[in-house]
Amino acid sequence: MEKRGLQWRLLFVSVLLLSFSHLLSSSPPYPCVPPYSFFPFCNSSLPISTRASSLVSLLSLSEKILQLSNTAAAVPHLGLPPYQWWSESLHGIAINGPGVSFNGSVHSATSFPQVLLSAAAFNRTLWRTVAAAIAVEARAMYNLHQAGLTFWAPNINVFRDPRWGRGQETPGEDPFLVSTYSVEYVRGFQGEDDADGGSMMLSACCKHYTAYDLEKWHNFSRYTFNAMVTEQDMEDTYQPPFRSCIEDGKASCLMCSYNQVNGVPACARRDLLDKARGEWGFRGYVTSDCDAVAIIYEDQKYAKSPEDAVADVLKAGMDINCGTYLIRHTESAVKMGKVKEEDIDRALFNLFSVQLRLGLFDGDPEKQRFGRLGTHDVCTEEHRQLALEAVRQGIVLLKNEGNFLPLQKGKVNSLAIIGPAADDTEILGGDYTGFACNPKSLYKGLQAYVERTRFASGCLDVPCNLTVGFEEAVQVAREADFVVVVAGLNLTEETEDHDRISLLLPGKQMDLVNAIASMSKNPLTLVLMGGGPLDVSFAKKDPKIASILWIGYPGETGGQAVAEALFGEFNPGGRLPVTWYPESFTDVPMNDMNMRANASRGYPGRTYRFYTGEVVYAFGYGLSYSNYSYEIISAPHRISLSESSTERLIARKPPSLIKDGLDYLHIDEVSSCMALKFAIQVLVVNHGPMDGDHSILLFSRSSTNIKGAPQRQLIGFEGMHTTANRATEVEIFVDPCKHLSIANEQGKRVLPLGVHVLELEELEHFLLIEA
């Protein structure tokens, strides 16, 4: 009765308000401010579901349809201003989305390192802290009418192929690493009070769902590509980051991708969207990638008409279209009987529920808990120092022959820095970036340490197709005590809608490096920029190249961080979050989505978990100025499943157990997953000569006969600060059902019985799991 009475009261109020809505002529800057604050959906004491349903009920069909675009229309009679759903915040507030404007009191925002570099830190706390700092700047810009509340980040597609132009935006190639990053980003960014549908500071979006990692390669385009994915690969590679982002991170948005998945457009895959809501507990809105609905009819020819495309996505569970396709074709789809109004109502309920959780309908934001955030919270010194720390932790030292680095400041009289990227601040951000607060180039960073630092571009630009500038660069290098050459990639080589063809340094960059190396007084230092892996085998072997640093896209503090690394102000401890392959890998078709190697067709597999070929640098590789050793001081040697659980399994006699002789158990048949969890305590010794941040990576492998089992897989990592010549104790928790299980060919997770080998660098620990 309470609920029914409330519904009648809401209906009465709604009719009353509609009766004089013609008196309300224009919309205020925010919903639910006088004279519109007495609408039921503005009553914050009511449940969010009630408020969302009330708002939907007050809209006409044409008004409803106008809400189905990223640019949602105003509804003047309800006091609803237009709302832009599309803002971007991948590694700082970006200019890519129309929801963000730097034409106001805020002209710039902190540019943190690109995601792949931050991932190299293998530091959960860092990731969440960076996301929280981005959120502060985003909410401040919203208060200043320069951003929305809904941001489409993070990008959590697995970096499957080294040529992918957007790999830089992701946390790397390992699904466990990507999953963990996604959870920390979302939790830090949304800042939820209530993890189960409670209020949020901002809304984060897991994208791009799913199996999206090809832009444009040969005749294949992301807009029409049909990703053929096995059930096994879907379960253990492509889906885990999205499951974690939703299930553990509680993300409030999911973006479906352009591509088809096994013949059906991702935004029309009802089974995948139902899985997110039904199995993973998704409580948020689903947006298409931009124009992804239009291409279902216009490019993919999957739908027979625009109305069919609209029906396909709305009935599948998509809620909003980035673009105008739903606005243009939904009304005719309704008239033709292809779409029901309740399909639209469901979408709007999801959209309004998220806006309500964000406080959009709670009146003037200045009177809310985030209302005091403003210009003084953007580009702060605190955020700059955080960005600097993120670069420090992410930089990966790939080579350091004879402890060539760090340089000693007092003994370096002159420096030369060569390369077109060395004095370019625009290159520092990478893809999806904004206007940085105070960027410093690598050249300016080194000048702060050595006044006599000279710069020469060597090449006209990063693609380096000509040798113009070589002679000047060689002369500058010849006159310096030490030389730094900056090489690698920029957004002309890798970016959205553009994949690479080669893994070699672009153009004549390798010739430039070799020319400088042959003429410099001392062996040179090679600094590599960009996200995509590079085949730098020549530099790895050349004694004239003493050291190599990978710095990704380091953001606005990159110049300072690189100089600090070279001069030993900190101890590099980053690890590669993606395998670096030789150029021969480019013979592998990029459109082949299979992760597992197949010797019968000469297919080497992908990522460290399945790749069987040679590597330039392995996943997880990274040197330090210190030497480290490990000792496992506590870990179980044997785990037994409960007798009752085992008896139950045997009594039911699943076919897999009979056929394979109790080699594994299906995870959904294990009743004691919680009881199986354990901790590994590790002693990490820094043998000097410097303190340093260090991350340990725990892998596992098993001798199971399950077809397609990974060669090894990351199951845990932990970062710490270490002191020279001292030991640090660290603990890693392992959930066997999650971390030691694998996917079988049917896409079902199983826990192999028998011996599992836990690996820490060269250290091995044997764990027996028995029924």
C-alpha cells in the first residue's frame, strides 16, 4: 500500500505540473532549481528508481527520443537543460569529447602519463590516486560549465597486437593487469559512497566492449571488422577486464564497440549486454561508440534498414547512441512496430538513474558536497607532483651496460640531446590528451641539470623520411661529453584509426642513431618514446649504445622525470606491460584474433601467455640501478579441496572428470573457493647501491593437459619502496579459483589439479592442488 499510494501521489503531482508547464518558457543551467524544483524527480528523499521512473513518465515520445543521443536535448517544461554525455578523461581531461571546453576560466588541466606508461608501474595505489586527481579536476570543470559528469574512460581492451594504434591507451597485454587497472581507475574516478548503486562523484565508462583492437590494417577497418573469437579466448582474454571493471569496479557506463563479434555487431549482441547486467551486476548505461549504430546499416550491411539497426541495438540493451542515428530513425521504428516505447523507457531509466546518482537533479551544484571545487583545484602543484611520480614509477630501464647510468652531475660538462621529439612538448601526451598545465620538453629538463646542453633535431619530424639535419646532429653530438638520442613514435605513427605496419623505428631514425653512436665520445643513451613495442634489436646489441630507456608518452612532467632518471635522482623500477616483438611478427595477420599458437599453420600465438617465438624484450622486463633478490618466506605447498565437495563432484560424475581422470574441476562445481585463498609472503632484498621503488610480479604455470592452457600467467603483483642494502617484506594474496584457473575450449573456467609452479623471477615454488 505504501508503494501504491506513493505512485498515485506522484501521478497527481505530475499531471498538476504538466497542466501549467506552458508557463515555464526556458531551461535553467541545471535541473531542479526554482521554479522547477518541486517535480517528483527532484525530491532527493525518494529512491533513485522512483525518481528516474517519474522523470521518464513526464516525457512525451518525441521528447524521449531526443534524449537518446550523446547530445541530449533540453526539455523546457521540466526545466531540463541540454546535457552532453561525451567527455574524455583517459589520463587527464582531454579535448576529444564535446563535453569538455577549455574556453573558460580553466585553460588547461594536468596531463598525466599515458595509460601504458602508468601501467608499467604495476602500482594499484598510484592508479587509483591518479584517477581520483583527474576526477577532482573534472568535477571542478563541471562546476565551471566546462565539462560534463559522464566521462568515457578507461580503455580496457587487451593490447593484443603490437601494431595497434590505440595500444598506448590501454594498461597492456595481460588480462589480469588490465582488469586490476580498470578497477582502480573506476573506483578512484567515481569515488562512490555506495558501491552498489550509490552516489558518485563522476561516472566512468569501460570501453570498448568487446574484442576491439584493430583500427585500420590492410583492407580491414574497425568500422566493419568481424572479430572471430573462440569461446576460450573470449573467457580468458577479451572479457575479464570488462567483468572486473563492472563486477569489482562498479563502473556506471559500458561502451559497445564498432566491430562485429562472430558475425553480430557488438552493440547488437544482446547476449553480451545481458551477461553484463545479469551475471556481472551492471547498474549503469550502455553507450555506443560514436556512429556505431549508423554503421550497422550503412557500412556493415547487417541491418536491412535504419529502423532495423535502431531496433537491433535498443532491444539488445544499448541505451544511448553517440551520434544522431537514434534521434533520426527511432520514431519511424516505433511507427513500424520494430521498437516499442517500453524499449525507450528502459534506456531512459538507465540514463536518468546514472544522472541521479551523480546529483544532477539535486539542484544547484554549488550547494552540493563537490560545489566548492573550482579553478584552484585544477593544475595544482599537488597534481603535478603526482604526475611526476607516475612517470618516475613507470619509466622502464631496458639496457644499462657497465652501469653506465646514472650520470654524475658534477662530471658532465656538456650534453647533446638529439631527435625531433626532444624539444617538442606536444608529443608528450599521446592520444586523448588535453592542454597541459606546464609542459617541459626533454631538452629543457636536461638543461636544468647541465647548462651546456645543446639540441639538434637530426630529422625534420618523427617519421624521419629524410636525412636533412643528420650532419648538424652529428656535429652537435661530437662536441658533447655525453649524448642522448630520442627516438620512437608519435601520433603520426600510432593513434586512433591508424595502426602501424612495421615494428622498426620509423623512417631513417635507426640510421640517425647509428650515425650519432659512431661519432660520440662516449656510448650514448637511447630514449624511446611511444606506446607501441619496437624492434630495437640493433640497439640492444650495439656496445656503442650503453643504455636504453622507454618513457612511453610521459605527459607534462616528462622532461623533468627523464632528466632525473638519467642523473640518478630516482631509481627506475618500471616493467614492460607488453611484449616487444621482432619485426618478423609483422608477418602475423593482424585480423587473426586467436591468442593460442597453432604450429600446423605457422601461427606463433600472441602475448607472453601464448606466444612461442623470439622476443626483443619480454613482458614484465625492466632493469634497475639496484640489484634485487627474493625469498619466499611463507606459502602453502599443498591445498586440498574439501572432502564433501569432492564426493559431491564424483557422485554427479561430470563427463570431464571421467574422461580426464580428475585432472581438473569446473569452478562452478567447487564449493570452497573462499576457503582456498592464501597469502604468499616474500622477502625482497635491495642489494644497493640505491633506494628504489620496485614491483614484484608473481606468475604461475601448471602441467595440465587442458588444450590451450597458457604457458604462464600473471596472478599477482605488488609494488613497494625499498631501501638500499635492506630487506622489505611484502604479501601477495592468491585466489586459486580466479588466479590459478584457466579456460577450456568451451569457455568454462576450470581449476587444474596437480602441481602449480609459482614463479618470482628465477625463483620457483611448487604448490600441489588435490581433490
